[in-house]
Amino acid sequence: MTVNGGESLRLYKKALRYAETDPEVFLGTARRAAESILLDIAMQEAVGSKPTLESLLTVLAGKGLVPPPKVVLAVRTIQNYGNYGSHAQNAAGEEISAEDVRPCLNALTQLAVWYGRTSKALAEDEARQVLAAVQHATSTSRIADSSLIVVKALLLGCGFEQLLAQRSHRLVQVQLPWSDHLVTDVSQRLLDLAIYNEQRVLRLREKHEEIRSQVIPLGRMGYSMGGRNFYLLAARSGRWGNTTPAEFLANPAGAQIAVPKLSDMFDNILAAFSTDEAGLRDMGVEILDVPHHLGLELFHLNKDVLAVGGQNLRMHARDNAGYFELLNSEMLPPQAQERLRSAASNVLIANHSWLAEMRAQPAELHRELMRCFHELSAEKARFEDVVKDLVTHASFPQESSLASRERLVRHVLFESYRLGEPC
């Protein structure tokens, strides 16, 4: 969780807008963004330093908080280009072009990617500290919260809090990343309940005895985007800009696909290509393991990359003419579409010991929750409250407007659960 309320990423996004239109302003904004990133890390780690790039870098590097040498190099690059920009503004007749600042742009994006990973890791550590603090509290049930619209909608619409209150339990929601760690947390009783991809859960139960004995699937919670949640996003100015889906499927050699590997998104790639990871390598496809939250900034590092992400990234790209879906579910053969639909199913899981303590039958508990959720379609006021809550608390691109956020929320609710109207 950032201390500065997202100011660092706001400055990063602002710098990107100036990279082409006003390179001199870009250099100054890039330096401010770098300073803000390092200052936020210093504040999160309670490290004292002067708020200058040089002081922050020296102190953080000295304490091992900026470990990768390439990150230090990126900061130094931004620093040097910032100095160059200041001198150039004082030199009559010297202009800076967009091409001149390209190394600084690459360095800034590299720093922002590292910062995103670090911030998410710190936020997850903080969340796990909360879990540990309430782990032994009586009459308390812990559920994994999420900023993903498709999951958050279930948490809001199923009435978890009211249902547990009827059983004299207080609900504690802890936001954690969408990954296989959710299943492990439930098996270890750090969490009592979580919603996660069904196929990933079943696979983990097959491989690990502790998970098999402690993690109980209660029932399906719907299909993300109705099973049409797969896409390969490409930049129009990149290598694949003029490639058709048929041409790509016939010869994907040389493709670099950015995707979080410990997630169902990676499984979707395997389903789309009807192969396994070794098969992808044989096709000449390289997988780049990236954090779940990365957005269009991926393409500033490499315009030839292909991205697999969530619905937020998909809708953000649809508002930008510079990107297109090289491949998606509808472009695949019927068999591949069916595999993807099956892979899109999410399931509610619970800890075995928690169920015993609650004296709850899995099927009965699941029916009660889903009944409450599906009643949203007939309760206009409650449905609109859920929409407003999602617009406020779900995750969106930082620069998106309220209107675009609401459009995305309504789109996901209809496509995933047939709630509301298509938009």
C-alpha cells in the first residue's frame, strides 16, 4: 500500500503523456516521478532521507531496499537526463526531441515496473500481518477481499457479512492478490474463505495433501466474463500490428507474451493454443512472468510484446486506438472456446476446520449465498448500490473517468453474471 496515495504513479503517467509532445517537460516530470517513487518506498520502510533523488537513492541502496543493480542504473539514467534537460533549457537554440529522451523513458518505465512489484509486495505483507493479528480471534471469519470487479461483485452481492452475523461471527476482509497463494492461505487457516479459479484449486488439491485435506470447494460462483475472458493485446505500432488472428495462430514464433504465471491467465494461454508450456517453447513463444497489476506501460518497455490481463486492462485498451486484440476467445475454434469457458469458472473455497466450527454444510452454505446474489436482478436499489460500491472500490486505470469506470462495472456484471443490462 502506497503512503503517498498513488502520487508516484500519477506522475509516471503524466510523464508518459509528455514524452512525445514535450520532451523537455517530460524530463523534469520523469525526475519528479523517480523522486516520488523512492520517497514512497522510504516512507513505507520508515527510512529517513532528504527528499532528493541523490539522497534517497544513496540511503535506500545502502539499506538494500533498491537491490537490483538495473534499478539503480535506471534511476541514475533518469537523474542524468533530468540534469541534461535543465541545462538544455538554458541553452539557446538547443531542442530536445522525443527520440533524444527514449533511454530516459525506458529507464522510467523500468523503475515504475519495479516499484509496482515492490509496492504490491509491501501491501501483501501488510495484509498478512492483519491476518496473523486476527488469526486466533474467536467468532471471527476471515475472507480474501479483492479489487477485481468480477470477485468484488460476489463479495458484495452474496451477503457474506449478513450471513455470518446470523451465525454470531464478525467478518474480516483482507485484500490479497489473485494468485495460488489464496488456496495455500485457506489450507493454513490464515483465511477461512476465498474465491478463486476452480481449475487452479482442483490442481493444487491434487498435488498437495495439506490442501486436499483442509481446502473444501463449496460450489461454483459463476464464470468470469461468461467464459470469454481471454485475449492477447497488441500495440498497433508493434511487430504484430498488421497480423491477422489466423496468421498469428499459424505461426506465433517469436511472440513474447506477458502474463502472471501463477494465475489462471497463464492457463488460458495454454488452453487457447491447445498445448502445455513445453509446447509453447516448441512454437517459439516466450512467456514473460509479470505482476498482475501491470497495464499499458508494458508496451512502453517493448512495443512488440503481447499482453494477457484482466478486464480492466482490456477496457482501458479499448478506449485507446493504439491497441487491439490480436486474439480473443471468439476468434478460436469451438473446442478451444469450450476449454476457456471451463477454465473461467470460479469457486468458493473454505477451510475444513472452519466449516466444522460453523457447523455448516458446504452445499447449504453455497446455496444460501448464491440465492442472495441472484436476487440482485430483482432488487434494483440493491443492484445500483453494488454498482456504486464497485465504482468506488474496485481497481481501475488511474486516469479513467467515473463514466468509464461505471461502464466497465456494468459490462463485467452483465457479461459475467447477466446482472443489469448490456452496455
